[in-house]
Amino acid sequence: MTGPDHIAERIETAADALRAATRVAVLTGAGVSADSGVPTFRGPGGLWRNFRPEDLATPEAFERDPQLVWEWYDWRRQKIASAKPNAGHIALVELEEIVPDLTLITQNVDGLHEAAGSKHVIELHGCIWRVRCPAEGTVAENRQVPLSEIPPHCRCGSLVRPDIVWFGESVPGEAIAAACHAAEEAEVMLVVGTSALVYPAAALPLLTSQRDGAVIEVNPEPTMLSELTHLGLRGRGAEILPQLVAAVRRE
Ligand code: BJW
């Protein structure tokens, strides 16, 4: 794939690759929801600028202070509950309708891809709208906003935790296996709104590239992935993705 300078030309080049592909993988991160008002983690205004991940997003933090961890999640759930899918999420739903085999792999826990209507979604880091009971080993949907009890408990009386993958925890085996398979098989991987700093998610585009698939990045900023990327579309997801999908449709 060549690298034209002008963004409109770059979008056309990306659209040609997507149109020619049967299997496409999309990897999204917090940036895809930034245009819905959901804070990212590492950029300006990002969550990790104001909060320490080791205080809030590790199993040790939860063991130490479940009240604090749940207060933080309750605050985030309130923010996400008022957010709506943006034009970027919606463009990815449309892309799924065009491409014969599209897998959307997301690191986001906000559920906005599903809310937009994406069907084939792999949630690598879990979902903020589910709670897990470590005692029973059960997972349940919980959409109460704000929570009536902090920290919340299971009907068995045990403390529940967010069904989210924290630092030092493994991504669920089935999710990472399905994501690796989709990445390896993809002729094109579209990477949207991730700093590509967190593993194993950050390694997925490498799997596509190693099998000679093309990696296209949509992000206003260059990232750890940009050197590996065949084509970079610099801009916001909500701005670039609708243009990209319109170009794929145009033939
Ligand atoms: C826009 C935009 C717009 C802005 N449009 N774009 C080396 C190799 C392998 C692993 C490791 C390693 N070193 C350390 C590890 C372990 C660790 C890790 O990767 N650490 C790194 C920080 C170095 N990984 C783990 O612990 C993972 N588990 C694991 O590896 O298991 C094996 C193991 C077991 C036991 C011990 C050790 C290993 C699990 C990681 C789970 C991460 N979970 C989090 C928090 C969840 C909490 C929650 O949400 O409540 O998930 S961390 C946080 O980062 C969150 C995100 O999903 C994840 C990725 O962030 P993302 O999406 O990239 O967001 P940002 O903010 O970083 O970037 C936003 C981007 O958007 C930017 O580029 C902007 O420019 C862009 N943007 N506006 C488009 N409008």
C-alpha cells in the first residue's frame, strides 16, 4: 500500500484495501469513545493523569480498598450511562454490514459498540455493566446507576467485583484466542483510538502484519504502532471513520 500525503487520498487508499478484503479485524481503544465524552486513559484529561492505576485497577487495590475501587467505577458508570455511540461507532456497524467477515476486537469496557449495533464484538478487557462474584464464580449484568450499595454484594453475601480485566490479570482465554485468530486471518486490520501500550491487545496488529495483512491506523496522534502501520489516517474516529465507510461504499 502506498502512502499518499493528502488525507482524502489516504482514505481512498484505505477504502480500496477494505473493499478488496474478505476478512477484516478492527481493534479499538478508548479513543473511539472519546467523541462520546468518555475519558481516555493516557492522553490529556485521561483517567491515568488523575488516578493511579495501581490504586484502582489491580486485584491488590480491590483487596485493599473495595469501597474506593467501587466508588471510582460507580463514577465511571454514571459518565458512561449518559454517553451515546458516536459517528465512529456507527460507521463500524456499517462496515460490518459491507465486509463479509468482520471481527471487532475492543479494549473498551463501555459497551458502546454493542449499543451502536455491532454484532461480532470481542471484549478483551470485560464490561463495566457486569459484576463477578469470585465466591460463586458467577457473572451477572448490573446496570444500576448510581449503585444503591457500595461496595455491592452478591445474593450469596460475598463482595462482587467489576467484570473487568485489571493489570496483572489475564485476558479471558476464549477472548484472546478468538482475537488472535481474527488478527491472524485478517487481510486488513483497522486500529482505532488506542495508544497500543497495553498487552496482549497491542500485539494483535503484529499478528496481522506478520501474515502480510495491512494495518491501518485511525488516531489523531502517532502511537507505538505507527511504525508498523501501512497507512495512518490522522484524525478523530468520529470524523475519519464515516468518511472511510462512505468511500468503501462508493466503489
Ligand atoms: C483518539 C481520539 C479520537 C484520542 N479518535 N482516537 C509486556 C508484554 C506483555 C504484558 C506486559 C508487558 N509489560 C507489562 C505487561 C502487563 C500489562 C501491560 O500491558 N502493561 C503496560 C502498561 C506496559 N498487561 C496486563 O496486565 C494485561 N494482562 C496480562 O498481560 O496478563 C498476563 C499476565 C498475567 C499476570 C501477570 C502479568 C501478566 C491486562 C491489561 C488490562 C488493562 N486494563 C485496563 C484497565 C481496565 C480498567 C477499566 O477500564 O476500568 O484497560 S488499562 C487501560 O488501558 C484500559 C484500556 O482498555 C487499556 C488500553 O488503553 P487504550 O484504549 O489504548 O487508551 P489510551 O488512553 O491509552 O489511548 C487512547 C488513544 O486514543 C490515544 O492514542 C489517543 O491519541 C487516541 N484518541 N482521542 C481516535 N477522538
